[in-house]
Amino acid sequence: MAIKYNLTPVEVIKLFGYTNPMAKGELELFEKNNHLKLPKLLFDFLSLVRNEEVLSTADIWVDSDSLPYFSYQYIENGIEDCREDFDDPEFCKNNAFYPYSKIPKEQWPESVENYLQIGSDYSAGVVFYGIKEKDLVQENPPVYMQHEADELSDWKLIAHTLSEYLMCVLLDALAGAEYTTAQEVLVENKWEFYEGEYGNEEELREWLSKKKIDLSAMGKNMTFYGAADSFYRYCFDEEEKVFYIVLNNTSIILIKKGV
């Protein structure tokens, strides 16, 4: 029995039949028009899932009308949208864009870094996820988040690597953490879902051992939903074609290829 641990986000999405990089040309044009190179991991992942319904409600932009864009562009657009109201001192006092309208764009880096925004929380759209422009040259750069209620310069580290962020988005979708879209799409594609609850970690560990799976060896990853200390583990049984998702070492989801 071949159990695969520590899979990459690209490897996982390919398990479910998304193997054709249909959006490769679109992303290459995006890179050319914006004079940048996306990290290969992000490029490869988006080329497989862009315009696919399976992640249409996930916390990453994959829809046909949504492409990554820089936070400086967001600020520029905000300034233009608010410019007519900048004559009102009270409006300016609480407007996040006003201070940036008073200084040349060349001076913005002194106050805020530029981030390539690649996603947001689908449910409310108030949290944005992005990669620092200067980090785009890294193979697996960290990912930051910015809440619309915070200062435009207030970006917080959310994932130490891009891989961690993409896996979080993917596992949340597969587990139906916020929306069941991915599950519904995969069921249509002949995948079957089974869920189980265990009283404690030892009970789950014992059950997995019968499947020749080592719980401790399963890849561990964060989730955007649930308690702050919630986490996933995951692995894939190549022989049985079953993908295992464990939440908090007590509950499990099996995703199995049907006939």
C-alpha cells in the first residue's frame, strides 16, 4: 500500500482530475502585461484551477473576472473613487486613501509596502491575502493578510509560505469548512465523501493504523475557519484512491474515487 504524505497543493488538485493547465496562456499574458513573474507554485496552481467551479467559493481568486492585482492599484482606485469628497475635512479625517492622495506615489513605499493581492475571504470580502512585491522572486514566499477595517499599511503574516496558504484554501474547500461547492462539484465528478468522528486522538490513530496510515506522518496545515488552534492533517492512498483529511486529530473526511 502506497501512502503519500506531505503532498503539494498542485499534487492534491491533480489527484481530483485537474491536470490540464488551461489558464497557462492567460497567466503568461498577465505576467507580460504587468512586467512580473508569478512564483512558479502560484502559476502552476492557478493554471489548473482558474475558471474552474471547484474553487469558485474558496478564499483565492480563480474566477474569470478576477486576476491578482497590486495593493498600490487598490489605493489608486480608492483615491479616484473618493476624490470628489476630499474637499470635506470631516470626510478626509477618517478616509484611508486621503493621506496617500497628498504625496507622490514614489513616496508611498515609505509608508506602505506593495502587495500582489491574490485572494480574499469569499463570504464577506473584507480580508485580503497578498504577497509582498519584493518577495515574488522567492520560490515559496510568505503570504500576508489585510483587513479592510485596519490601516492600509497594516498587513499581518498569515502563512509562512505560499504552499501553506494554498493548501489551507484547498483543504478548507474540500472539507466544506465554509461552503460545500468543492464537495458538490467533486460528487458530480464521481467522487464520494465519508465523514467520521472519534472520541479522541488515540481512537482515530488506532483506526488509521489499520489502514497502514501513520497519523503523525500526515502533513499538517492550518485552516482559516474554526478555533485558532484548529488544524488539518492529510494524505493520499494511491492504491485505494482515497484522500484523507483529518481535523484536529479527532474527525476525518475520506474522499474516494467512485465507479
